Amino acid sequence: MAIIGKNKKYKWEFENIGGSSRVKIKSGKDIAHLSELDPKMWTVLSCPVQGLEIDEKSLSYMDCDGDGKIRINDVVSTSKWVTNALKDVDIILEEKDNINLEQINIEDEVGKKLYASAKQILNNLGKEANVISIADTTDIAAIFAKTRFNGDGIITENSTDDADEKAVISAAIASLGGVLDRSGEQGINAEKIETFYKTLTDYVAWCEAEVKAPYGDKTDAAIEAYNALDAKIKDFFMRSKLASFSPDSTATLDVQTSRIEAISADNLMGKTEEIASYPIARVTGNPEIDLNSSINPAWNAQFETLKSIAFAKKKSLTEADWAEIGTSFTEYVSWKNSKSGVEVESLGIETVKKFIEQNKKEALLSLVEQDAALKEEAENIEMVDKFLHILRDFYRLVRNFVTLHDFYDKDKKVSAIFQSGRLIIDQRECRFCMKVSDMAKHNSTAATSGMYLVYCDCTAKDKPAKLPIVAAITVGEIGDLIVGKNAIYYDNAGGEWDAVITKIIDNPISIAQAFWSPYRRMATAVENLISKSAADKDAKMMADATAKINAAPTTVPATPAADGSKPAAAPPFDIAKFAGIFAAIGMALGMIGTALVSVFEGLSALSWWKLILVFVAILLAISGPAMVMAWLKLRRRNIAPLLNANGWAINASSKISIPFGETLTDTAKFPKLKLKDPYKKAGIPAWKKWTISIVVIAVVLAGLWLFNIFASLGFNSPLPRYNQPVATEVILEEEITTMNSDSTTVVNIEEITDTIK
């Protein structure tokens, strides 16, 4: 495994990607020098092999240590391997799935092997072209189909021209099973050859040691019947001996009538096991079985088989007779049990002896050695497939691993390797969609991304399992986005999936959406309060009604007491109590009205532009904090938590700015057309609309005039409260009165008036 160095000799160029400075990978030379790039400058430290939008086979080729992760050292090792094998390293930037063999650097050891192997592949496929592609290397079986040897140490019938050798290979595969060759056909290896010939020898040796069957071709049937009856026959002889020893126990040792009576009412065909447990013959104390008497019907078939083969001429069967029969085929059974080479028995003894006589073992082993000698060359053929996959996909991996360039590309047709498709929902197309590989990790980290996220389970008719995804909503309002809402998801291959929202992570979508969020929350709170209040009142009403209904039968008319006294009368209506309640309500309404009047008086004292400022200030006081918080969160939106939850190791900030976020979600844009609603009711005539509008405007203007809003324009309100004498006039009158009372002072009223003005 290559270890990254920190050689500062190579001069890197940098660019702004996603609001951060990142290294610029613009040439094959940059790729060739990745080992010199400081690891701290890499955007990604590792990513999984599975679940990405790159051919998984390509990623597995790049995973040098095979641990299921692409790490920095894997990328560096791959870059050295592929660039050393090319004459012009800029070919990597073209992302082609083919290459002209003249572009392979044969001065490099790897390149030399690639060139020779590519030539062999084209020859095997019968192509005279000098260009090889992934299509040529994808089907390894086709490459080796016409070759005798392919380096896997397995030979097939095509590996030899000798008819006898072909027959042995075919027989070995039929008897022992074959091994899959690179050509796609079944074959045999050295181990199979050794096993096959040993099996042939063992089978012949066993056949030559054959023991004569005591009952000819019926011996096997006799043995089978004997083994089935052995325990029951020996049980009978023991019962007979015990009955002879104790005659009084004979009835107990024999089949008991009570047991037969217990099952007599049932279908006896289903009671075979019960009947089989009875003695095989009637126990009388006589230590032999009368072959002419009846046998337990559960054992009759086996008994008759053995009787016809082994003791057809006997009239009775003793214990000694039974032991003698068993001894008669002991040696035969022993030989049968020692059978070996059964795998080749189906070939027939004559064919087996023929194969041994021909002895093609060494010739076949020699063919295996010739095939195995080409192991390295065959592996080089597979190396060509690896080279072509890396040539096509490596530059894309670099763009998504070193810099995340594809994610921030302005071209909407370019997507990152973790962007799995598009979600169409609520008149929006979400382009930032990811597969979810570990929902538990997403639950713990996704909220820190700062994005409004919807998690969906996707299903398709032609797909066996659900596909969990997460999509980011970056434009518009919340709208009808709720858990359970259905949508459509399109993967990058064009496949269509039914999607349903399973979880929502609520974060700001936009500043405009944040502006209305306080009012939306207040409306929701009021709606919930009203619903709760209505539900509580409804429940209370139903409870009271139920209580009264249940209590109704127990209510009886009042009757005089036993002592003749009258029942207590209901309390009289207390008007003073209700008068106090009404007074309190009136006081509250008066206070509210006074407060509203004070507010309107204060507003009416302001000029029109001040009223606008007050209105704006109120809106900012309510929506301002939410907008500021939304702005801060929108600036901090980051995809790193989502990638980390999917197994990535992100090394650099990967934020989504407000302008960039607007490109990740497209909204429906309809043309401005005057379309008629066929179900719309007939509207008000135009002259009525104009009349109503003029009247409304006149009323508004009149109201503003009455509240003295237009005083600054010279239009004073006619209301008395806005036309009271000013304080200067009162002072003037007081001064004039004082001056008139003083006879020594002569005052010119006009001069005083002018002075005051």
C-alpha cells in the first residue's frame, strides 16, 4: 500500500468550490501527483464501495486492500498504477471505456503485460482491431471459450484431441462432478483426476473380492426381511421361554384381548403401529413358530417373503433355525458393507476396467500442468478488465473524493456519486437525494445538517426490497409535506419508484418561509386550542347527558315527609348575584374598549408614513427573530452529517449556501395565461365592481378624514374633539382680562395677538 508523502515540489492550483478553497484537479499530471498532495487538503478521507453511483466493479478494483472502503492510500495507489501504464496521462480525463493499444506504455512493466494480454484477448475474440473496450473484457468466458488452456489449472474436453482422454474427462465429471472452468464449461483438475483413478481401482478390487450370495438374486430381499423381523422373532422366543417357565403368565405374555377391544371401533388401517407392537405369533409356551399358523398381520408381508426364500420347506421355525439363517449371509453382508468405488459403479465394470487398462492418468495430469503454466498470463487478461474500468471511472471518483467538484458543478446534468436520483413531490423536483444505508446513524446526526429533510421508503414492482432515501427541500414553503404523503422517485438509471414520506427533519427552507413561520405557529396553536376546547366541551356535555340519563329512572316526584312536613323548596332566583356577573363582564368589555380606543387614538395622531413604519416594526418584531435564525441556519447547511451517516469520512466543510441551495430544488413554473374556470360561478358585473370599489375607497378616505389624518394637508376633521381652542388662545384671554383691570396700562390687542402668533 502506498503511503502519501508531502513533497512540496509539485505546484498545485486552487479554486473556490462550495465556498472553500480546494485543490484543482484539471490534468492527468495532477492525478499522477496525488501522492504529493497533503492529506489535510483532501475533502474526503474514505467512502464505501457499495451504494454509490459508480460501477461497483470499478470501485472494487480501486479498493486495493479489499476492506470495502476507498481510502486516500487506495486512490494514490490506483493513480500511480494507471498513470504509469499510459503514454499520455490526460487520457484519464476523457473517461472512455476503451483504449487504443498504441497508447499503452510498454516501457512500464504493468503496461507491457497489459499490452500483451489485450492483444491475446482480441485474438481470442477473433478481432483484428487495435482498440479494446470494456465490452470485450466483460465476458471472460467468451475470451477463453476457444482456448485450450486458460491458466486456471482445469481441463475440459476441449483441452485435448485424444478421444480416450475426452472419454475419461467426461466420465470423471459424470461420476465425481466437475469444476467450473474459465471458459464457462465443466472440467476436472489434478485432484479430481487422482480421485477418479483411485475410485476406479477400489471398485475393481471390491468386485473381484465378491462373496457368493447364499440365496442368489433373492439374497438382498431375504436380508432386508430378516433385519426387519429379527427383533420381533427374538422377542417371541423370549416370551415363549418365559411362558414355559411360568405357565400362569402365558395369557399376560400373549396378545391381550382388551388391547384389541380398545381399538376395534376405529379404522384399523390407521392403527398399524399399535398392532405391530403385539407379538408376532400367539404365545402358547411352545418355543417355536408354526409356519402354517397365522402371523401378526402387521408383519405378515416380511415374514412371507423370508419364508418363501429361506425356509419354504420347513413346517416350524425354532430359535436355532432363526440364528442359522442370520449366519448364512453374514459373510455376504460384510462384503456388501465394504463396498468402495460406488461413484463409478454406474459406468459398469467393463468400462471401469477399460479406463484402468488405458491409464490416461499421467497424460491428463500433464494437460493440467500445461494449463496452470499460463496462470499469470490469464490473470493479466483479467488485469485488462481492471485497467479499462479504472480508466473510465477513476477521474470521476477523484472529482468526488478530492474536491466534491461534481456536487457543486453548475451544470445540473452533472451529479455527485452520492446523488442517487430525483424526488418529485409537492410540485417540486428535489435533485439532492441520497440512499440511506444506516437509518440509526441518520437519526442521530441528520438534524445537524441544518437542512429540511424528508425520508422516504421507495418500492418498485420489479424490485424485491424497499429503497430508503433522504431528500433535501431547499426551495419554497412547507406546503403539504407531512408523514405519509406519497411521491415519485426516479433513480439515475431511469427506474420509477413509489415513495412515501416516513420521517421529516424540520429546518428552515428559506428566509421567506421563516418570515411566515411565527404566524403559522400561532395559527396552529389557536387551531389546536379551539379544537381542544371544543373537544373538552363536547366531552363534558356528553358526560353530563349520560349522567342525567343514567340518573333518570331513580328520580321520583317529591312526596310529603312521613311526619307531614313539606319538602324543602328550591332556592329563589338571586338577581343580585347575576347583576354582579353582568357588571364584571361590562367592566371588562369597557376596559378592552378603552384600550383599543387609546391605541387607535395614538395611531390616528401619527402621520401616514409613521403608520407604515409602525406596521413594519410590528412585523419585524414578530418575524425578525425567526428570519435571523433562519438566515444563520441556512448559511450553516452542511451535507457532511448525511455523508458521515452513510459511512463517509468528510475532511472539509461542505456547506450549501443560499444561492446554491436554490439550484438543488426546482419548482413548477406555469406560464402566465388567462384561463377560465369552467366551474366558476358568474361574477359581479364590472360596473358593480367599480361602484363597490369607489364606495369602499370613499368610506376609507372619510374615516381617515374624520380621524384628522389629513390635517397636515389642510383637511381638518369636523369632529369637535379635533377643533378645541388651543392653549395660546386661553392664555391670551387671561392676559387681556388682567390688563383691562389695570387702569394704568393701555394695551393694543392686535399687537399682543401678533406677538403671540
